[in-house]
Amino acid sequence: MEKETNIDKLFTLDTFSNDAISDKLFFNSLKDELIFHYENNEMYKQFCIRKNFNPYTNFSLEDIPPVSVSVFKELGKSLSSVPQDEIKLTLQSSATSGIPSSIVVDKITAKRQSKAMIRVIEEVIGHQRKPFLIMDIDPKSEFKQLLGARFAAVTGYLKFASKVAYFLKVKENNISYFDIEAMKTFIDSLDRSQPVVLFGFTYILYANVLKGISSKNIKIQLPKGSQIIHIGGWKKLESEKISKDKFNIELAHCFGIEPSDIIDIYGFTEQMGLNYPDMKDGWKHCSVYSKVIVRDVVTHEVLPAGKEGMLEFISPIPHSYPGNVILTDDLGVIDPNFTSNEVGGERFKVLGRIKKAEVRGCGDILSQKLTFVKKREDKVVDKHLQVLLHAESLKASDPLLQLQELIVKLKAKQEWLRHQPTEALIGLIAEVAKKWSDDTSLAFLKDKGLLFLSSWCDYNHLSSMAHLGIKGNYQYLDQYLAFPNSEKHMLRANARGLVCHWLAGNVQILGLFALVQSIISKNVNLLKVSSRDNGVFETILNSFKGVYYKTAQGYTITGDELLDTIGLIYFSHHADLLGEEMSKQADVRIAWGGKSAVETVCGYPTKFDAETIIFGPKLSCAVIAKEMLTDESAVKKLARRISVDVSVFDQTGCASPHNLFIEKGSNISIEKFVEALAKAMERTEKQIPKGTVSQEEVSAIHSIRGVYDFKGKVIGSPTMSWTLLIDTQVKLANPIYSRTLFIHPVENLMEVTPLLNEDIQTVGLAAPNERAISFAEAAAQRGVARCPQLGRMLNFEMPWDGIFLFDRLVRWSTLGGPLR
């Protein structure tokens, strides 16, 4: 006879026991499982070692390092603590919020999951089986494939059913609908004294059932004592803005029951079988098989009851995989009024989910080339058009008429601008650039690219850039000049007219590089800022006020005059008519930003001969050849340079590196280089202070660190301000942003080139000259636009993104000729 284990004893207790005996059995059962995983799962053992945790020692529940749910999204199928032939099945989450989680389940785990689930649910619906009305597709129907991961979840509850019927039907076009008449018929066939359980996923109950009944003003009376149970959470209902209380009231009204008989059951795949139903007191209760802890989102410190934070669940149930201590991305709070004398474990509420960090950088890569997208039918005129900067007041009050009036006024300044000497325009911008470096009101942008912009706008540099972009002589912008080596054939560069800019919210400074070139090429400019601009562009442009420049020939131009040729506006991206009007009036459209932003601009109608320039979604990386790691001095310099490239704009720029590939075989080991890079990141943070980091961004960093605690190595600041992740796979990891760098050792630099494509804008390169040229040749063939030196990846240069912008901002005309 097998010896009774601690968890066997735990299952003999009442479901909601809460005393010293249950606590001791729970802890001992948990410790048994942690030791089992430590001994039988090498990845988990390495994770514990990195977290300085040893399950053989004395510890409290709070001391156990939690495993992030993100680990099971990437590594779940390989996180087995039992031999492969003992795996009974692999369960996946429904992935309503992204990549599905996976867990491997053996016979022992499956048995425990089933036991725990039965014990808890019986406390809610009773021990007697009842008819189940399933608000989902019949798994025996021809449309069973539409069930997906829902099938496993539904199946688990059927053990409580005496009779089962399914009422979500599917039309031939795979559109599902709630079959009201079939439900009525089924209910009429039942004994009215027999309570039933109506069961389904939360979003199906709302979208198919509740809306279906409400739209037809129908009421279905369930037998007295019936209950509605729903699972799956509220993720798909976030956009509906419906509260849980309102949902319960409306659903209860439709089925003739009390709102208190509607039970929301919380659970998650990573600890399948553990269910947390709503109880009569309005809280969810932990059973004898689990405990809950709330941790701070940023620090992961344990919070006291009553404080909101991330929910962590602890259970001895999982045996085949290390899912005993799971940190979810759900937010919740523990009841501060709970006492140990009360029945059941801790009481808690789920308050929502940490929102995914918004993609703020240029790196949300397009899956295909942009084309003109179908225009929206529900065109909106934004009633809050803001004219942030323009010299003249506007008379119109309607936003569309205001925009049209502003464009007319800008175009009227074209003739004045055409007669300004190019030398004067360059000189004026150079004078303003000096102000940018000295203006204390712009100090918050000095480490975000403004200092580089200021030096880039140096008179000599701008002159050189203009000469390069205007066929070798920027005076083509002022007059007809002879072609080189010709006396009869003459050439002139003419401004295209109105240049409309759609600016990105993540890196405002980049938009100024385009604006400067547009001004020098004598175009009038209309700029639409992002909702996240926060006054940055207006502040920068106001620097032109009061500045003047006098040429060597005595011609004077003022910044106030130049500002007459510029309009700065904001309107919502939903304001289709305003966006279309701006686009239709443009002679050149310049769009910066991610996929959604540039797709919106490309979807607007435009003149057939207008230029459209997209500085859109791109990613970048960096590579270091082994010859460059010769000694500690060289290592420190390279580490410093890459730390700057990572830190400027906090990786939101399209030229920011997210992956670093280091060639093996140098005098200095890669581990030594990473140590030097960590020190450089610390120093650089002092010189380039990090901006405010959102709760969502911190959560994303914690999640990726959690994954690499298992699969690689993590070095990072305790404040989450920067993170280095060592990954032995030669791949381009998806960007996390916020100074998070993936480091990949490679045997040879050329291993990296197959990873490159036209969505990779920049590869920062540190290699001997001949090898650098060979790499750059291969990278260019894959579509890479730039291979600058490390430390200069974000330095705006000509061409940028493969484009000589000056040449796209002018039309060329000829006189005389032909060329002889």
C-alpha cells in the first residue's frame, strides 16, 4: 500500500478549511512539489538558482520566486518535470489577449485538477447533478472546430450535468447566433421544479445571448433556484464599457433570476482546475488548495491587504510542470477585513488586467508593403481642431473651414519664401539651432536628440547637406544655373509647394529633420502633431521668434517671417474629413510613425502627382566583430557606444538597436563584454536620464525577464530602467523597448545576414574595414538602408531610410539645351 502523501491528506479536508492543520498540510504539499521540480526540471532549477531560492531550506510563501505567466506563453511545452511518455495532454489557453499559454499535464496532475475543481464547484451549485444549458457550439456538430480552446474548458464542467444541450448555433458563413427558440423548447421539456445551470464564456453570454435577447425584447424564465455560471474573464468586453454589476442585472432580468445567482468563475490555464467563484459576500475565496498574494507592479514586493497589485497564486496541484507559484498579469486586491477565524482562505477581487504596453516605437513592423486602404464610411469632422501655431488668426469657426483657410494662408506665403536666398534660410536655421542648445525651457529634450539636432543644423553642415541633396549646388534653388560642363543647358530646383507632415508621438525630434530640409527647399509646411506631443513641437518652433540672420551680402531674414510659412495643428486620427482635406491639398506628404499611423495617411486620397514619403515602421540591430574586442579599453569604448544607441529615445526611434549580435572567439569573452555593457548602461543612465515609465512598460519588462530567467540570463537595474538579456538563439527577438537589449553570441557575423530584410532600417556595425564592407554589401542586398558605426546609429544623416529627402521635396525644370 502506497504511503499517504501530504497532498492526499490535503484532499481529505473540507474544501474551505482555514486552520493551522490545513495551513501546515498546504505548505508541506507545496514544498514537496517545489523539491520535485527542482530535482527533475533543469530549467526550473536554474531559475531557482538565479533567484537565490533553495526549496530544501526554510522559507515562507512570500520567499518563493513566482513564475510569470509569460514563461508559459514561450516555454510552456518544454517545461515538463516528468518524462515525455507520462504526458497525458497539452492544454492551451484561449489566447484572447495574444499568444496562448501551454501546460503539459500528466495523470497525477489531471487527477488533482479534477478533484480540486469538483470540490470547489460543488460548494457553489450543490452535489446533485443538474441540467446544463451550454451557451456554446455543440462539440459533435460540423462546426466543432470553431470551439477551439473553449472545448477543454466546457468539457470540465460537464461532470456536473445530468443532461446537456447546446444553444449557440452557426450559420453557413460561420457566423454564430443564440437559438432562443431551441432554448425555450428545451426548458419546457424539463421538470419546472428542477433548477438548471446556464453555462458559457462571459463574452459569448454578452455578445450572443444577452444582446440577442435584449434586441428582441424577450424574457426566458429559468426554473426557480437556477444559476448562471460564466468563465473566461472580461478581456473581450473591455471595449464594451459594461460593468460587472450592469452585466449581472441585465442578464438576471432576461432569465428571471436574481443577480446574486450569476456566478463569475475566475481561473487561468497555468493553474488549470483551480476555480475561484463569486461568493455571496461578493468576494472570491481561496480554497484549501490555493493561496493568493498581491505584489507591487513595479517592485514585486508583497503588498498588504487592501492595496491593489498583481495577483499571485500558490498551489501544490501542478506536478508535471512548475506552475505552483504563478504571478499573473491580473490586478486585484485582498479583503483587508478577512480574519483567520473565518471560513475559507483569503478573499480577493479581480480588478482588471494590466494593459499591454502601447507600441510606442517605430518597430511594429508591417507584414506587407503599404497600399491605399479602403476609406472609412463613418467619416468624422473633429470638433476640436487645434491650431497650435500660426501667425495669423483664422475667421472660420467650423473645423474643416478652419483647415482650408489655414492652407490658403500658407500657400499665399509661397511666393515670399521662393524669393528668400537659400543661404539666408540656412543661416536663420543655424541661428535658431544655437538657441536650441541654450534654451533652458528645452532642457527636457536635450538628452532626447535636441543637442544632436542643434549640431546637425550647424551652418556648414546644413550647407554641405543642401549641396549634396540638390545635385551638388543648393543655388539651383535660387536661380537657373548651367549644368556642369555645359553652357547652354540650365537647371533649376523648384519647391513643390505645400508639404504636409504627420508627426510621430514617440520621437518628435525626427520630424524636425524633415521640416528643416523642407524649409531650405522653400516649401510651406503644415504639420499635424501626435496626441502625445504635449506641446514639444510648438515649444521648439517658438524658438524662431525674435531670431534674425543677415547674409554677407546684407540680406536680412527673421524667424517671425519664416513662421508665417508654417502651420502646426492637431486633430484626432478619427477625424477622417480633416485628414483627407489635409492630404488632398498636399504636394508632398511625409508620414512618421508605426503601422497604424502611416496606414491612416496612406489611406487618404491625394493628388496623383503628389509625393508620399513614409518614414514608417522599422527595426534596427547591431553587430560586433571579434576583432573589435581586443582589450579592456576597446571593450569599454564599444560598451559605451552601444549604451548610448540603446538609451537615446529609450529605443523608440526606428534606428534604435533591440538586438546585439557578438561574434565569438575574441580576446575578451562575451560575458566580460556584457559586464562592461552593464556598467556602461548605468553610467549612461546618469547622463541620459530615463523618462517616466508606465505601469504597463514595467510589467512587460518583468515578463520578459521572467522568461529569460528560465531560458537565458538576465542582467538589469533593480529599478527596471535597463535590461540586458543573453540569448543563445540567433534570431531577432521582438522589441520590448525601454532600454531592453537582447544579446546573441554568434560564430560568424554573416550568420546575422539571413535575419535581415527591408523592415530592418539600420545595423550598427563594429568590424574591421574589409569585413564591414562585406557585411554591409550583404545587408544592403537584404534591404538594410544604413550600417553606421556603433554610437552613431541615431545620428540623422543623408540619405535616411534610403531616401535623399531634398530630392523628393523639389521639382526640376530645365532651360535651353539639350545637354551637349
